[in-house]
Amino acid sequence: MALRPAPFWEALHADDRAALLRAATRVVVEAERQFLTQGEDSDHLVVLVRGWVKVIAQSHAGYRALLALRGPGELLGEQASMESGRRSASLVTATPAELLQLPATRFHVLARARPGIAAALEQTLSRRLREADLQRVGITEPVPARLAALLLDLVERCGMPEPDGTGRRLALALSQDDLAGLLLTSRRTVSRVLEQWRAQGWIVTGRQHLSVRSVDQLKAQAFGG
């Protein structure tokens, strides 16, 4: 498996981090709190120091979909700050989180003055474009393959060993609606696949928690092994 690129904060040199810290306000946010709102025109960026955040969009018809999950070190809200436009999605903490809020004007002044910050920003924007491309291409794959790949990715990013050593539990509370949103499919389809995998003993689920018991079986689903 290819190495995951370092998130924005980890890609910076220590002196670039120090420059951003001097311009930032540190904020601690409880779980399940919305701190950026779709449609608003606030002009700051956020670096996620600790915790996990859901990127959520709501349609005019009222449909609410989870678009992405962002973890420690990620830069958030960068697109609106560059385009001076309204937020295209809301940000909600999935766990308790520690954030750095950076005024957009000050951030971009620092990025122009410091090549390391500019390079880390460019890497972040490029990765987001690749993610969007992969999502568009991947939608042609069967849902079980895409769901298996998603769970494997989540286990790698935020999995914790079960106390009895029987598997790895996701550190995030994700509903079936959340999983469906990440896969651009229906909740019914996700529910049906999860039910099959529970019956086969590959996963264990409860109220907004999921534990993977058979990584090998999910790999076979995801990659056809």
C-alpha cells in the first residue's frame, strides 16, 4: 500500500509552524459541535491539531451528506479562503478537537513569504483534487468493494485495538447514513452489505460503532484478492 502523504501541519518545517502559531488562535471544541457553517462568508482557515472533523453538505432539498473525514494535521476551509466565497460545507467535530484558527489574509501573506507553507498548501489542494477524482472514478465500482476499501482506510487512519484482541474498532462514531454519504450511495444498500458481513463475522456493529474482525476478508472484497 502506498504511503499516505503527510497532512498539512506535519509537512511544515518547525519555523513555518512557529510563524503560523503566532498568527493563530487556539480553540478547543467539544464533540458534535459545528464550528464552520455552509453558506457563511467567514474568512479564516483552520488547522486541526487534535481530533476528527466531519465535512457535511446540505442540499436545498434538505438532504444532509457526509462528504469527508479530516484528521489531525489537516488544513480546513482553505478553498473558501482562496476564492473569497461562501463556505461550501459545514464542519462538525466528530470527537473533541483542538483547532488553530488563522485569518485568511495573514495566512496567505505568510504563504507568499514562506515557500514551505506555500508548498504544503499546494500539496493539500492537489490531494483534495485527487480525492475528488478517485471518488468520481470509484463510483462505478460495486458498493461492497467501495465499502470494504473505506473501512480499511478508516481502520488504518483511526482504528484502535479491541481489548480482547479480536479486531480493530473505529475511533469515530459513524452512522450508516455517514457511510452512505462517503460512498455516494443509499443507506439501504450500505445496511444490506453490513448485515451480510456481520452474519459472516467480518465486522461487529453497535449504535454508531463498528469493529473490523477480518481485515483479510475486507481486502479480498476491496481488491479482488
